Amino acid sequence: MTTSVSTTPRAAGPLDAILLSFVAGYVDTVGFVALFGLFTAHVTGNFVLLGAALMRPHDGLVAKLLALPTFVFAVSVTTVYLRTRPAAPRTTAWVIGAQMALLAAFMGCALSAMPITHADAPLAVTAGLLGVAAMGVQNALSRLVFGELPPTTMMTGNVTQFAADITQLVLHRNADDRAATLARAKKLAAPVAAFALAAAAGALAYAAFSFYALIVPLLALAVVLARHGIGRPA
């Protein structure tokens, strides 16, 4: 008995949204807690911290200054790869694999930098930027391959839409669209909850296991890879 291998991408589902949102919330929190307030997923949040540094100088400015160009570069490289390759499980698998490799490099580099007592130390900066690059790859993957999913790293828009939908349902507005509004609210609830849970889990895991805590999001990405990888049955 033989098993055929699919050559078409598998549609993303709710489990993918939950797992990717969990990865983003978890990695973002570990980076923030361990690397002096560096955002790896909500990369524009570093602008706020840079602005605050004008009034109250603090460590970690180098990584925060380099975070945005690193993020943009990771998104750009991933976009070029996806746009120049066929839409197939192999292509998706390589992108997920690249994110896993960057995340593993983040963990390894950060462990090598321990104890991190100065945020602008070269190894600490490099570790943080590897984390930023990993999340840049996920952002591109979410938009270009898993576009049917709600955003998995930027939760502000999800929370805004969820709050608006729930309010309309409570007020009985848009009765004709009630089913669609309820479906959208349900679709958004899981990623937001996963991100919030991951934020707490990431902080607790880092406190207990240092940067070895990053094994957890690597396992989550391995599940996504198994669902969309080249060995997926047709």
C-alpha cells in the first residue's frame, strides 16, 4: 500500500492560528523579560521604548534600533522566496523550517551569552535580532501563505475587531449579518486567548528554565510543519 504526497498547500485551520499565536506571544514575552524590554513580535513597540529612553536612558538601545530593519529584512527575504517559488507544501515547509532554525539560533546564542548583565553586549544583541528575524518570517508566512487566518503576531487589530463584533451582537445590530459576525468573533477569540496564555507561559517558563524555555515554541512550530510539510498525504 502506497501513500501519495500532496503537491498543493493545505488550507490553514484554527489549530494553525492557535499555535502560531502561541509562538508569537511566548517568544515576545521571553524576549521582553530576558533582553531588557526587547519586543521580537510586536517590533514597533520598540519605538515606544526608544522614545522613553530620551527621558529615562536605559540599556538595550542597540537591539531596539536594529530590530525594525532586521524585521523588515526577514519579511523581505521570506516574501521574495515565497513569490519566486511554486505554492506547494515544500515551499511552506522551508519557510517554517527557516523560522525554526532562527528560533533555535536565538536560543543557542542567548544561552551562550548567559549571564546577560548588559543588554548591549554583542551576543545579547545578536540573540535578540535572531528572535526578531524569526518573528519576521512568521509575519510573512501568515500574510502570504496563511492569509485566511487572522493575524498571529499583532493582536491589537484582533482585539479591536472582536470587541466590535461582541458589542454589535449584544446590541443586536446588523441582525442580517449576525451569523457572520458571530463566526468572525469565534475565529478571533482563539488566537487572542492563545497569545495571552502564551505571554504568561513564556514568563513563567523563562523564570524556571532560562532560554531553554524556547524549546516550547519550537515544538509548536514542529506541529505546524507536520501539518503543512512535504510529507503530507494527499
